[in-house]
Amino acid sequence: MDDELPLGSLGPVENDTRQKLGQLLWEWKLCGECDTAPSCTQRGCPWSRAETLRLFWDLYERMTDAYCPERLGRKAALSSHGGLIDMMRTIKECRSIARQDLLLEHFEAHRVGGDRPPTLNDQNRAFNIGASLLLMMDFGVLHDAANSVEGNHPRIQWRDRVSMNNFVDEAFPSMLTKVDMRSITVNLTAMQLKKNGKLRLKATNDVRRHLVVDHEERTVWVFQHDSMLRELLRAGDPNQYAGVLPRELILELLDTIHIVLFPSNPESYKLLESLVSKNRFDSGLLTLASVPYRKSGDPEVSYTYFGERLVALKDELQSPRPHGWLQERLGRKRDTYMLMATMVGVFIAVLIGLLGLCVSTFQAWVAYQQWKHPKTEA
């Protein structure tokens, strides 16, 4: 029956699928009275927060709709939402196994009888969907626009011989900075970036691109899934991970959003309202802005993951690059004039030096002539 599903789709996403995703991703423990129900009235049941995760459910539907199996006489790598959740579970539970070995292990375990395994391209396509949802990154499934920006922050790829743990370490190197981050983050608000830096804020679904600047488009990318980040923190161990990512990384993400970019003031709230209504940012950025997300054991972040990007934003705010045709032309002309002025200064200095040398040589020659031909007294 699964093989009869339309190409490019795993079928409709039911509440049962969403609940299973919550159990896998955020360790939800449901009350038992809301199975497959659209919502739950029990305050302690995580399914009562399902509405705040609407943006993630929408992302899940779009990613699964983008799946188109490569059959070629073989079984499709994915034929149901349950199959995708099983794939995600394999990735989550096998953090130290290389990607290519994960694929081999997963699809060998799900072979039936003498069925030939799915093609390698199809396996990787299914894996990329599961990894994208699990790690909050886009591995080429929807082609997040933020991933077209390279600059000083290249997009790290998950290579075949790399495990998930090693990939996360590569994608998010923890680096201590000698810069006083308090002096960097002060007044580094989204409103300041917009007014003084002439930068536009755009949403990304890829956590790797958070705070990356596109100088050509005058854009700052902001990871928008606030509600999902909070679910990860609810489930995670304060001393270790939040889902499959370091807990400190998630805390730093939320701090850069709610403390640095959008501090608690009317101006920031108004900008957030505009981003949510016009640019389709996660509504949780507004509704959950005043809700604490730290547990009692969580330390203050030191910006070891996004510190360099904050420094780059501060530099851009203080010395913005030319933008627009006119400013670029003026910038080029200004550089040309400065170069010309420097060259003229050098020429004048050389000329004065040569004149000084000539005068000194003439004076020496006169002195020599006077010494060689002294005047005799009458």
C-alpha cells in the first residue's frame, strides 16, 4: 500500500505523526488522553504546546513533500512518515558512527527478503531529510537561501566518513575570543542594524547560517525556530546536550536573539511584530519573548559559538560597507582620490629630497673650489 503513495509525498501529516516526532525530537511524554487529538487541555502535557510549533510542522510537511524517490526497479528509501522517523531515530542514537556506515546499517536492517536496497542517491536523499529535521539544518532538501552565502562562514558539509558528533564539532567550533563580548553586544540590536547598518533581517531554517551577513544583499540571516529551540532545552540535560546539539549552543542562539538582537523594549517588539507578520518569522519570537528558557543549572553563555559573527556585525555597524550603485561608485572614487593623493605626496617628497641633494652637492662643490683655489692677499 505504501508503494501506492504519490511520488514526491509521504502522504498527509496526521497528528499521530506530529506526536511521534515530538517524542523522538524533544522526548515528549504524552498524558495518554490526547492520542491523535488536535490538541490537549492537560496543562502538563507537551501536546498542549503543539500550536506554538506550527512553523516546524509546516517545515516538516514541505521537506517530506520535496521527497521524490529514485526507484529504478528498487524499493523507495522512504514510503511513509514512520519510515522517516525510524531514519531519524537511527541518526540520533548512533552519534559516533560515520554517515556512510549509518546508511548501510539502517537500510540493511530494513530489508525484507531478497529486496534490493534503494539506490545510493535515494538513500542519501532520505538521510538528508531526516538529518535536516534532526539537526535544524538544510542539507539541500529545500535549498535554504541563506546557504548561498559563503563569505567568511562556509557551509560545512556532512561527509561520508564523518560521524554526527564530529560533524557538529566541525560545523560549530567552540572558540574563546579575547574580545570583551559585553562591549560588543551592547547596542548591537536588530533596530540598530536596520537603521545604522542598513541591513535587512531574513529568516533561515539552517542553524549554521545564524548571524551570517550577506554584504551584497545587505542581509543578516536569523535562525527563526524559537519554539523548537525551547522544546530542545526542556528535554535536554543541563550538563550535556539539547537533542543532538550542545546545550550551550542552543542557549547562545536564544541569547543572541532575545538579549542581543531583540532586547525587551517597545522598539524591538514593534520590529519583531513586523518580521512575524510580513516576513513570516516564527510567531514564538513574540509570544514566548518574556518566557524564561533557562533551567536552574544553566550557566551564562560566553559566546564561544557565535562570538566571531557578533564581532563582524559590530564592525559592520560601525564601518558599514558601501551599498548600492551610487555608494559603491563614490567609494571607488574616494579610494582612487586617496591613492592619487598618496602618489602625489610621495612624488613631492622624492622631488624635495632630490632638490635637497642637489643643493647639498652644489654647496660641497663650492666649498671644495674655495679650498683648492684660495684667494691670495694683495
